[in-house]
Amino acid sequence: MNQIVAFDFESHNVRIVLDENSEPWFVAADVAQSLDYRMASDMTRSLDDDERGTQIVRTPSGDQEMLVINESGLYSAILKSRKPEAKRFKRWVTHEVLPSIRKTGSYAAPGSVAALPAPTQDRVHAILLIGEAVAKVPGVKAGIAMAATLTCIHDNTGLAIEHLRRALPVANEPICSLNPTQLGERLELSARSVNLRLQSHGLQFKNDRDEWELTESGKRWAEALPYSRNGHSGYQILWNPEVVDVIREAA
């Protein structure tokens, strides 16, 4: 198996296969997508025989033989592209990617961490694909799907994911930070009493899964933060500290 180096160009994933002589071959399908060709075959049809070939590329579904082009073929494809990004793509490849590959055998964007080992990359990529598929199932909320995906990545690779989990989207500005237990500490009440008071004031209700869910009025006072732990995924409700006054009024 030849070494595979992957990088992103303006949200497009482009894979490079280094042959036995450490010469880079670009996966034609990735380049075609980046340069707005309809199909890879449209891009490679006019290339010379020594500018194109095939290489075995590792994918989540297994090793596959893919059409690749060398550096000369890449430049020919760029020159024929009408996409405005083509010039930026060429400059990036020639000024950053190729010099880095020839110097270190890999490419890392400025400020990025060292690349993961190939087996770990494959596991992460496969899990992300599954997570994307789950997120598209009707009724599944994207935040919950991604929280579960991050947990699955951690369980299978040991990678730290807490900082990424905190970046998951919430409903509004992150001013809501207190769970029912913390609210109760301010009111000298148990978490159960706090939840019942929030319910009686029309801010939350129990759904069909016996979980607390925000009402429309409750969304003014709280955020539902996606989480996944101990095999369970859902939303944890965090409240704005100012809701303490509402609970007092409801007493």
C-alpha cells in the first residue's frame, strides 16, 4: 500500500498517493470536484498517458483502484479549468502542499496538529460517515447525532473530544449554564422540586421518552445542549440564572 496524504482545499477533500519513489499522484475524482469538472474522466481524457494512471487508495469501504494524475497532469487540469478557484488551488499546491510533502512526507495546514495514524484516520472517517447518515434520519436532531458520533470516536480511538463537544450548536447565546441541581442550591430546593416548579410554570414538560423538554416559553430561559454518555444520547437542559426569580414567583 502506497502512502496516502489527505488535505482540504476550501472544503474539498483531496487525496494524494505517494508512489514507491515518493512522487505525488492526485486522486482524479477529488481534483475534478475541486476544479468544477463534471466528471474525472472529462478532466483526464486529454492528458498524456504518462500523466495519468491508477493507484490503490484506502477508503472506508476498503481498498479501491482509483484514477490518479501526476503533478504535470494536475497543472494541465488546472489550466483547463474555468473555475475562479483554480489559480488559488495551483498556488496552494505549489507553495504549500508539495514543498511540505517533499520535505516531511506529509502535509499539515499551518497551526494544525500532527496527522493521525492511518488506521485511526480510517476509524474516525468511518464513524463520521455513519454519524452523517444517522443525522439525516427523519426525527433525529443533528446535535444529538453529532454528540453520539463524538462519543463513539472517543470510545474507538481514545481521542479527546470534550472541546469539540462544547462547540456543538445550542439554541441561543451561551448564557444558560445551570442545571436543576445548581438552581436548587440557590433556592435551597432539591433538583426534583426545581423541575416540578419549572413544569408548573409552563417552562418544561415530560416527553414520550420520560425526558424533560422545553416548552416554547421555556426556550426563552434555557438551552438544550446535546450530549451522549453511557450509551444514551439526548439533550441536557441548562437554565439562565435569572430563571431563579421565576421559580420563586411560582412557589
